[in-house]
Amino acid sequence: MMLVRLLTLPLLLITLAQGTHSYELLYTAKIEPDTKLAHISIELSGEQLPNKLTLNLESGRYKNLSSRQPLVIEENRAIWHPTGPKAKLSYSFIIDNQRNNGSYDSRITEDWAILRSDRLIPPISTNGKGHANARLQLQLPKHWSAALPYPKVDEHLYQLSDLNRRFVRPKGWMIVGKIGSRQDWIAGTSTSVSGPLGENIHRQDALAFLNWSLPEIKKVFPLFPDRLLIVTARDPMWRGGLSGPRSLFMHADRPLISANRTSSMIHELIHVATGIHGDDQSDWIVEGLAEFYSLEILRRSGGISEIRYQEAMDKLMEWGQKAPTLLVKRSSGPVTARATNVIMTLDKEIRAVSGGKASIDDVARELARTRGEVTLDRFRALSEKVAGQPVKTLAIGNLTGKGR
């Protein structure tokens, strides 16, 4: 009897949650390789529809917006006023997006498409107070399949969720087409590695790597998502890693462990785990934590020895000397290297002053719990709360040229 009650409780909670929805929200995306477009419709139905939606069109990838309901299109936004029990807005989305170096972070070919699902739907703000039951329906060419970091309700139909928003949009990476996928259940997370068929992609190697590294990541970040999708492909896709909610993209040529003994895969997984972003002077915190744990997780899991770990940190310290300050808008190269050593020094200080009862893990875990924007003031306050006293490592002089 107790087992039956435990099994039915989640179903009861889902039923109760569904009962709080004010209206239905269905996104439909028809992917067309010939035109390199996705034709999108946003359909609302219910008795309590929001009466105003504002769509951000700043990216320039949305065109041919139309609706039978009032729609005003301005330079970088569209204002839509749904009316009646049912409302529908349609438009086309340009899938290909090429970066300055010629590579793509969004791409469609005759056989597959890789993109961020949150690019399909522009950022939307609403004045409505109700909550939507949101789903995404894909319409794909014959023999195409799909991989998304969402539970599947029906064929190519996915249930969307975002506890922080009333008007839910799809988020995270997706891949559709003639693709191959490998799945595993790792430390309580349903994990998939997907890429185009016919490309030399080491899906099983990636899963093996995750089998020893993801459990260590989840010890630091217990709120890590219960679904993880890793999308990978070769040129002309972006030759690096890019994280997203419950997902990341990693170029197929990127090694799981680099020559400098850091891991781009773990780096992006930390971004997935924390879900934080910096203000104009705090991106070093976001990138420094990710790079620090890319080494730390390898050390803790036995992927690298203590000697190799220290050698890698020494090289990062040397490289970081080329960064005159950490307080820049975008952290990369020497700035991230210097930030990594600041995080390591902060960890040592917290452990020392707390008598080993606390560490940087406690700070990172709290950042991941609250997510959102991180500032130097917030990072310092959390560090001092964990340490139980002011921390010297985060003094301004240690973050700028004066502290080198």
C-alpha cells in the first residue's frame, strides 16, 4: 500500500499543477531544409488569455509576422493583442546564423538542423497574470527525428516547463534530422549525446566521460537538471562549446580533456549547472568558476593526478599575468586564466578560515540555487557568509593590476 501511495504521489502533483494553468500555449515549428526556414505559429486557447504580448525582434531573424488579432510591428518589436478564446500568431524564422569567423552557431542542411530552441521563439513579455500549459510541436521532413531536453508527450510533441516564468518558451539546444543518439542514465540524469549521422562523432566516448565526471559535478550541484542533451557536429559549426538550459553544444573535434588538462565539456556543464551570468564587470566569476571546476572535477574524479592538476594551475597563473584586470565585460583567454587562480585562492582561504568546514563548493552551490545575475558584491557577500568573516582574496587590489 505504501509503495502505491509513493508511485501515485508524483502523478497527483502533476495533476494539481496542470489544474493551475489558465490557458493552453502551443508552439508549432515546421522545419524546411529547402528554404532554410522554420515556419512558426504561436497558438493560445482558453478563457483567460493575456491581452498583450510584446515580442523582441532585435535579432532580425523573424519575418512575415501575421495574425487575425491586432498586431503592431515596430522597428525591433511586435505588440500582439490576443482576443477571444483562441488566438494565433505566425511568422518565419531564419535558421542559419553565421559568426564573424565564418562558423555557425545555428545551421540547417538538407539532412539536419542544429539550433537553440529559444531562438525559434523571440523573447516575449506579457501583462497577463495566468500561467500557460506550454508545448512544442515539431513538423519535420520524412525520416527526420529530433532530440530536445524536454519530455516527449507524443510524436515530435514536447512538454515545456520553466518554474520561473508564467509565459513559457522553449529553451536549450535541439537537433533534428537524420541523426544518431546514445542515451544513458547517469547519477539521476537522463543523458543523451546526439549528432548527424555519417559524421565521425564519438558519442559513446562522451557518455563514458560523463559517467565518471557527472556524479562529481552533481555532488557540488545537487540541483543539476534531470535531463541533459549534448549536441555535437563538425565544421562548419562553431569550433568550441556553447551551453544552454539542460543542454550544450560541443564541436566534435574538441577533446574531452585538452592538452592543458582542462575540459571544455566540464566547463560547459558547469554553466548548465549554475545558470548564472555576470554584469558588466563580473563575467570573470562565471567563467572562472567554470574553468576552475573543469580542472577540479577531473582531479576529484581521478581523471588527472594531483601533480598534473597543479601543473595546469601553474600554467593558468602564468597566462593570467597577461590580464591587467578581471573587471571587464567579457572574460576570455588570460582573464579567465587569472580568474581561475583567484577562485582557487578563494577556495583555499575559505577552507583555512572555516577550519575545513566550508569551501568554494558552498558558494557555487548557492549561486546555482538562486541562479540569475551575479555581481562582485553578491559573490563577495556569499563568500564571506560561507567563510564566516571577510575574505582577502576578493579585495579590489587582487582583481586588478595592483594585485598581480
